[in-house]
Amino acid sequence: MVPYRRTLLAAGAALPLHALAQACRITPRQTEGPFFKPSSPERISLVSNAKAASLVVVGRVVDRNCKPVAGALLDFWHADERGEYDNDGFRFRGHQFTDAEGRYRLETSLPGNYGARTRHIHVKVQAAGGPILTTQLYFPGEPQNARDGLFRPELVVRPQKPGVVSFDFVA
């Protein structure tokens, strides 16, 4: 065995096993924007009479050690198919809690572009007693992604099958 390789292997063996496991990266924070409205209704379905395509967003909330976070609060809001936010009611607004495995499921419609912004969904995530993570989710292949100054590729949802995308939050 090459001497430097033996040293490297010995150094690795001295590390505790949990140090060898890769920690989850915290989900990047983003602005909540001007349209957050507190006290949204608790619901998993934001489906209304929109003419936009149906969309299901699924995923998990995990901690920095990649362990599921049960009972985490997720508060979602987004523009309608015309790019307009409902500031009078709670259309396309709602919150829910993760299950025992940290999973969530949001049923909604594909949001429209809002002004110069690309298509996106706002979300606040909070583990019980923890800090609030405010961020936004984006969609792959959108023409306005390149022109939106807030767009971040690490916040793009992953298509699972037609009409279903996923995103895991690390809070």
C-alpha cells in the first residue's frame, strides 16, 4: 500500500462515524415579498376554480442532520394563473404540518408570472420552537428564470411525473 494512502485511511478510521455522514445543507432563505398574509387556513389543498394546470408539490422537512422533522409548519402562498395575489381572502394561501416522517403534500395550481418575476411559490417553514425559514420555490425550464434577479437554481423543484414536483426543505 502506498504510504500516503495508509495515512489517509488511518485518519479516516479515527473519525467518528457521524462525522463521515454528509450533513444536509440548509435551504437558502429568500424574501417573503410584499404579499405574505398571516393566519392562512390550515389545508393541504389550495385548488380553486383556476384555469391553470393542476400541481402537486410533495417533499419532506428535515433537520441539518437529515432527520425528518415531524409537525413542522409549512405556510404556502402564490399568485394565480394571471400573476395576481389575493390580498382580500385566502385564495392560493394555506398552511399545513408535516407528518411523523416529515412529509408534506400541497395540492394547488401552477402559479402565473408576477410582473418581472418568474413563476414561483412562497413558503415559510418552521420546526416546533425553531426559527422561521422563508424561501421561494421555482420551476425548471421557465424562460423568465434567467431574468429574475431572485431566482436560485438550488430552489428549483424536481419533476416526479406529470403534474407532480418535489422539494425537500432543510430547516
